[in-house]
Amino acid sequence: MQLLADNKYAVSEIPSQLLENAHAVVRYDYLKFETKGDHKGTKTFKYAITILNENGLYYTHVTVPYDKDHKLVSFVGKIYDANGTLIKVLDAAEDIIDMSNIPFGTLFTDSRVKIADMLVAKFPFTIEVEYIQKVKDLLFFPTFLFQPNNETSVEQSIFEIVIPEGSSFRFKEFNFEGKLDSIKEGKVLRYIWTETNLNAFEDEVYSFPFDKSLSRIITTANTVNFYNYIGKISTWEEFGKWVSRINDVDRELPLELKTEINELVKNASTELEKIQLIYKYVQSNTRYVNISYNIGGLRPQPPSTVYHLGYGDCKALTMYTMELLKIAGIKSHYTLVKSGNSNTDIHISLPSFQFNHAILCVPQAEDTIWLECTSQTLPFGFLGSFTDDRHVLLITEKGGKIAKTSFYGVNDNKRFMTAEIDLQKSGDADAKLSFHYKGLEYDKVDFDQLIEAGNSYQKDWLYESLELSSFTITELEFKEDRKIVPEANITMNLDIKSFLASGSHTLYFRPNMSLKWLNIPAIDSNRKTNLYFEDDYQDSISIVYTVPYGAEIDYLPSDKNETSDFGEYHCYFERLEKKVFRYTRSLKIHKGNYPPEKFNEYVAFVRKVVKADKELVILKKT
């Protein structure tokens, strides 16, 4: 393996194609992970990045986390100017800060972090960082990203794993087009992946999340020894059995709590009602606090601890809820999930620890109920975009079992508005509006928290959200239906100023007063990436307009119907009375991943929708 020499940091040595679309260039990036077969290992990191402009400055804030299981052996930082001349070596006492690494909401953690800001007044410049970690327990084999993001090009990136002869590990490559070398040297095996000359690229609108399109490798052990919890994890079944041993804490609950739960559910007529009552009890009597100290990062607190303290992390609250359900005779499964709001998912073909969260699975005869046990406000059985539509691992008596969480389709994710608007000859309008949100549309505006926030905050939110130039809210009501697919309604009365524009003989206005298309993409015949829509959704509005005294309807636009692979758009004008008409508009977008050549078809569809949305209704003054 040949690393780039230290004298190759002159910016003039960077190939010209790597400067295009780039804010920074990785000159080299090297991670070596070596294990001697004793469930311990060493990680050696070394990288050099040339910062081209201020948009690449985030690389200069260098953070190196560590804890008792990841001991930091050394940390060295150097800075070079545009000519590749060394201008600074970090001083451990003056330039490097050592502090506790406590994420928001965390109560206990033994994590610490070394921090250095490697700034230079003049662009471009290069930073070089090298550090070594001794790893105590090899639960987490490395994941390596050959290109950090789309705004950074890469000259050379190398990932190496060294294991003893006779040992094994598993890996999965994604978008990797480089070279893999497997070398036997004495009693060790070396696996070396190399990528070179990876160009930066534009983050195209509506593209697949760029981190999923970059070259990367996930690796995992076949056996683990984590705090002396030894197990095989080469299959999901084995992995689940190992997690069960980690979760083997004292689950006995106090007698008074058992009595309280039995009293709580004694009049419930169905099992579903019992589950709802117990979930509400957990929400009302506990709160979430992150605990990631020692084995506590993976092992739940005992349920009795949660009961006495009134708090716990996702693992503890999930197990606590599971044990409360058990009191009521209801079976459930502790469940591991990879959470995140971008349809994050695990790679089911590579059994390994890919999870960052725990939820509860409650099997039912006709369907499965999923419970998010860390939220005090989320509706019963609703996961939202944080954990919906992805593979999870149920921890059952027989080991791990892959399942999939709830999918919210186009009929689940809706937003629609109905309104009655009385137009005034002055140009003002009196309006009665009702907004309805369902499923992931409910989730997008955090309705569970908005309801709790109170009337003053709700009004402020509406004044910022409604696309009207000048209006006053005279009446307001928020309601929600906390079903498994929740719904919410906002009803309000408004006084709207200058709703109508006036000509010498006409009044005119745009009937689509809401749900406008905000981002209109441009034609792009050179698009490189797929067109991607994360969720199905449906928007619609229905408004009844009453024309004022002293005016009459002169022109209503024609109806519009547009269909495409991406969705549907419909717009109708219906005359109800001489001075009354109804405007109806609906838009449905399909979840999907479309090839780049379909992008301009999508743009054409959007432009037709935008053109229809901009059409005016004209009134004649009489």
C-alpha cells in the first residue's frame, strides 16, 4: 500500500477535475482497523484535507471522541499552507481541549472528546490529523465512507482491516468501484480497499439522500465479547439471542405497581383497550433521559428502577412498558430499530449491530401495534417518520426475528383545507377556514406538541405559516383525533385585508390561497442522480367563494386534469349560485425512485400544476 507522500500538499498538485463543485479536497484518508483475535483492537486514523473556501471550514473543527472502551493513545494535528509548507503543529496544552461529551438529554455518559480548531486566515490550506484508539470490546466493526459528502472530492481513500489467520469477518460494499486487495503476511490477513479520484458533485433537487449514493463499506464481526457477554452474531437469530443475554436484568416489579396496573385495566373490555391504558400510564408517569455509561449504552435499566425514578432511556422505557403489559397478560417484543427521518433502514443481508433505538412490538390477531415508549405526547400506536416503514429486529424467545414497521401510504398521509370566503367590494374578505392533517402530514407539523403548546403559541405559528399578506385571527380552535393514524383539525375565522386586487372595471384574485408549490425545479438535461420522493402524500382544498354586492362573476378558469408517473393534479370550478362558486384543487404525489431521464417529465408536470395554480378569477364591477 502506497500512501501519498507528505510533500504532496501543494494545491497545485490537485487534479483539476477534483476542484470542480468542491469546497474541500481529501488528499488522503486512511483508517486501519487491526484485531489480534482477543476481541480487542486498534484503530489508526490519518487524513489530510485541503480547505478551498469558507464553505469547507467545518472540517477545521476537529473532534475526536473517546471513552474507557475506546482509549485515545495519540492525537496529532498539523496545518500546511497552499504551497504544502508546514506552518503549525498543534500544541497539546494550548490548542487541544479535552471535555466531557454529553449529548442533549443525556444523564449519564462516560464519553469524552478532544477538540481542536485548525483555522488559517488565508485560503486554501491543508489540515492533517492522525490519532490512534485502543478498542476494548469489538461489538462495532468500522463503517467506512470513502467520500464524506457531495461537496468534497477525494484524491485517495484507503480502508484496511487486519485480522489473525483463521479469523473471519463479514462486510458489505455500497457503490464501491475501487480496488480490494487481500494479502496474507505471516500469520495475519490484510484486506485493503482503495478508492481514488472521486469527484465532488452537485446535490440535485429531489435526489436520493447523497449519503446513500456514496462509496462506503460496512463491516462486522462474526462473534462478539462485549463486557464478557460472548455470542455469535452471524445470523439475526443468533444476534437476537445475544441481545437477550444483554437484556437479562431483574424484571421483578413492586407489588404496589402490579396492583395499580391490574386496577387500571380491570374494566377494559378488550386487549386493545388494556394496551392503550398502559401506554397512557407510561406516558403520564415517565420521561426520556439518555443513559450511555459503560454497558448501559446497550443494557436497559431494570424496570423497577424506571418505576422508582420516573425516567429511563429508550431501552429502559421499552422494557418497562413490556413488563407492565405482561402484568395484564399481554405479550410483546423488545425491538431494535435504526431511527431517523429519512427512511433510514438496516441492511438485512448483513446481521450486525446497526441500531440506535428501541421500540415495542405488540402482536395482535389482525395487526401489529408499535409503541414509541420515549414520547409523552405521541398518539398511541403511531410511529411517525422517525421509525416508520423500515426493518426492525424483534427480540423473541427463539432469538432475533426481522419484521417491518408500519407503512403510511397515500391514503394515510393527507392534508386538506375547506373554507367559506365572503368577498368584500373593498377588497377585503371574511373567511372561515378548516385545515385537516392526517398521518405523516400530522407528524410534519409536530401536532402532538402543538396541541400542548397553548393558544398563544398556536396563533403565532399560524401567523407565520399562512400565506396571506395581512390578516387577523378572530376565532381559533385546535382539535386532534389520537388514532393509530392520527388526525387533527384547525378551524379559524379570519379578517383578510386586500384579498382582491382592483382594476378600473374589475376585481380579481387567485382562488388557490394555500397549498402552493414553493420549489419549482428548472429543466436539467444533464441530471446525474435519480429523482426520489420519500413518502406518498395527498393535498387538497375546497373553497366556496361568495361574490360581493356590486360585482358579478366575469371569468372562471377552465378545469384542469394532469396525470403522470409521479402523481395527479385536479382543479375544478363549480358555479353553485349566481354569486357563489366552489374551487376544488387536489394534488397526489407517489413515493418512488425514478431514473434521471424522467426528471424533465417531472418538471413539465410541476409547471402545469404551477400554471393552473396561478390562474385568476375575474369579477366585473356593476
